[in-house]
Amino acid sequence: MTAATSLIPGLEEIIRGGDPKRRAEAARRIADLFLQGAANFRAEHIDLFDGVLIGLVPHTEIAARADLAERLSLLTNAPRGLVGQLAREDEIVIAGPLLRRSPVIDEQALIEIARAKGREHLLAMTERPVLSPGLTDVIIRRGDRDVVRRTAKNAGAAFSQSGYSALIKRAGQDGVLTLAVGQRDDLSDQHLKDLLAGSIDVIRRRLHDVVKPVRQAAIKQAMSDISGVMAPVDSRRNFGSAQRAILSLHEAGELNETALLGFAKAHKYEESIAALAAMSGVKIAILDRLIAGDRYDPILIISKTIGLEWATVRALILLRLGPNRVPSPADIEGARVNFGFRILKDEKILILEGETFYVCTGLNEKPKRLPEELAAKLRIHIPESPDLGRAPERKTLDISL
């Protein structure tokens, strides 16, 4: 430390007990000396600077420490002790630059800081080019929504098995996080399936639209595994006995929503479809194809038009999946919310009033009448006076294939 001693006479005395102003000035001049020659210093020289500056820098102003931290954050040979000291400061203007990019802070130090400091320090860490699994475990556990989202979007972040599980669990309540996790290159097929199982349908579709083609194929396969729905609809179903049973109920005046709910809860598919066909006026073949498809939207649309209660709609959604499949809570909740106040169709709001369809693209937009040729494609007939507590008059009953 000959250079520093010659530059600042009495340095040892200043370090031991000088007044704060003299210490601050000494720190500034020694730091400048280090920064000017950093490229040429050997390891032992850096250690000497480190030992001196650790005792002097805390006496400088916040602005001076922030400027020093910014300049040190770019150096691969910055004094480790000093960098660690500044990175642990409460003032984020000081700690931030080092937490974002300093290459001399080791993993253990970062983990300790992540455990001890708050949101701003965690946010700064999410910008590092590399995040270890041990560090992301702490960040996911302690971070708020924005911290976790930024971590998921960091391509250099690595996650442990437990870390990925925690990330996916949080994504179940955060659509933005789901999209970020779903686009990660290191996402395994099993983790993708877990992610989709906890996501609502609209987020799944959005994720499918934004990922690469290879991931799109993986999403389709995962959704097939989750729902158990085969691509072609089984056209070999025999609805004959179901049609006869529904006619008998109709003649007895017992074809109503209660009967439909009973069929759906018992997973009697043919009877449920035949009953729904009779109550809605939609052909059995059309209902079979729509309800056995890969989306539950048709169930919501048809149920809304004939005034079914949510309990019946939920049973029909479960019927669609089959007795051995359980939908994610997020999917059921998403369907319930959509059914409660609107019908979604291609990101538009479809409204039924009497026998007329109206469409709008937002809740504040005045609905416009749907052209008759488009409305006809829905193939939904609304009885003039639907009463789900009673069967319709026999002459209006249509449960043909």
C-alpha cells in the first residue's frame, strides 16, 4: 500500500481514528487510485486495497458509495470484501448495481442477501445473467409477483425440482407467470403438463399462440393427456335406448333440468346428450360432436341459452371429461366465471336476447345484432316459453340424430 500511503500522508492514523470527513476523503482518493490502475493490479494488491477501503467507504456519502458501486460492478477483479459490503447495504442505489451484474459476488453471498433483504434487492438479482437453483429457490419463496415473474423470464435462471414445483404452483394464480414459464426452454414435458393443469382455458390458448411450433405440439399432447379427449369423436355411440328413455320421461312430464343433472352426475353420456338435445332443440349428432370436443365453450353457450343452473353446467363439463378424469380447479373456476355473466366466442362477447344473438368486443361497447346467416350456424333453437321444470309439449320435442 505504498502508493496509497504516499498519496495520503497519515493514512494509518486516519483509518484508526480520523474524523469522518477525513475518512471519506481518504476513501474517495484511494478508490480513485484503485479504479485507475485496476487492470494492472495483482491479487495481493487488490487484497490490500480491499482491507483499507472496507474501513473507509462506510463513512462516505450515499451518492459516493452508489457511484463507487456502479463502477465496481463492471470489474472482474473488484475487491471482494468491499463488493460484498456494498451489496449488503439497505440503500438499493448502492446495492443494486452489484446485485444486478457484479461477477465477483459468489452464490453463497447472493443467497444470504436474498434471505435477509427485501423486494428491491430481490428484483435487482433477477437481472443477473445467471441465477443458480439455490438462489432461485429463495427468490421464489420470498419474492412477490413481480419478482417471481422476472425470475421466470430470465433465460439464465435455473431451477431445482422443488423450485419448479413452487413456480408452477404460483403460476396457477397468475396468467402472466404461466405464459413466462410456458416459454422457457428448460421446461420438461411433465412440468408443462403440471403448468397447463393449473391454468384456465384462455391462458392455455394464449400460451399456445405465443410459443414456438415445437412447444405447440407439446402443449397439444399435454392437453390430450390432461383431458383424455381423443381427436376424432367416437361416432359409434348408440343413442337409440337413450332416445327412448328421454321420450318416456317427456311423456311422463319428467324431462327437466333435474333429470339432466342426474344423468350427467351419473356419467350417463348418451342419456345426457339426448336430454340436452330435447331441451335445446339441437341435433344429437351436433351436440355429441361439440361436447366431446377439446373445449367447454359449447357447453356454456347451450346451457346459457336454455337457462341451466351452474350445478348442471359443471356436471356437463365433468361428463365431457369422463369418470376417470378430474379438471383443474382453475379450469372449473374459469368456466364458472365465464358462465356467470357472459358467453365468450373467439374473444367476443356473445349475448342472447330472446331468439336474437348480439355480439360485442367489450363490456362498454353497444352490442350489435349478429347477422342471421351467422346466427343460423349456431344451430340453437330457443323454445318460445322455456320452462325447465316441465317438459315441452310433445309436438315440439326433437331428439333426432
